[in-house]
Amino acid sequence: MALEIERKFKIRDETWRQASTGSARIVQGYFARTPLLRARIRIYGNKGFITLKSEPGVLVRHEYEYEIPKADAIEMIKQFSVEPIIAKVRYDVPYDGVVWAVDVFEGANSGLTLAEAELKTVDQQLSLPAWAGEEVTNDRRYGNSNLARYPFVTWDKNGIPPEEEDDA
């Protein structure tokens, strides 16, 4: 069974850039969303991927990801995306034995930078770099599928996306 164990954090400052060892642009579109599933097509650098992930906003998720031809990924994003496209640059930032993925979002999510650390086990200890801020692993607002639907630039000054204002 394919599991993703991931912790996600806001970024305090730009000092992570000093340790970055590489980067790639990511463009992704979602073609299905249910309470149990998020399905996306992603172009990551020079490769295309189709990914199925279980419910967001939790530490452990089921994830199935398969490489597909980049040309197919480009066409699928154009044809099948049901929500706005997510665009970001992902930087690799090693720290204390873990390569963190720092995502600098673009477009409607410009101004948002998040860091993710993939773990091997649920109880794996994770040493946090000084630039890692508030943990948002269990906060669905920061999931990419949510950011596609409710972009960061639409959030109010308290960090509330528009759909949450309607529920209050």
C-alpha cells in the first residue's frame, strides 16, 4: 500500500534559500475531488505525473503516483482541470538528514511559501530548521487542492478562505 507521511509548515523567513540545492517548477491541475479523494495531473520539471491521494489535512495519506508523458500531462491539464491551476517552484533544502521541499507559490497563491518534510514512519523524529514556522499539517486550508479552489490571495486578514466565511 502506498502511503505518504508528510508534515507541512509555514515559513518564517527566507534563510532556507542559503541551503537550497536545486529547484523545479511545478504546474498541476485537479480533475476529480470527492470527500475521500483528490486526483491531479502534475508537470514537475520535465516530467508528467498522474496522482491519486486520499483525504487531505492528515499526517498519513494513501498516495498513488505514476509517471506519464509530459505532453500528455500538458494536454490533460488543459482538457480536464476542474479548478484553477496551481503553479509553484519547489526547492530542495537538506536539513539534518531530511530533504525538505520548500514550495514558493505563484499566481493566485503568490505570497505563500510552505515547507514539507516526508517521513519514513509516523513516529520519526523531525528536527525543525529555524526557518520552519507554524505547523499546518492538519490544516486543510494549506492543501494544494484547497489552494486551487480558494487561492491564498482571496483569504481575509485572519487567514480565512472565502468558503469558511460563509460557514461562520
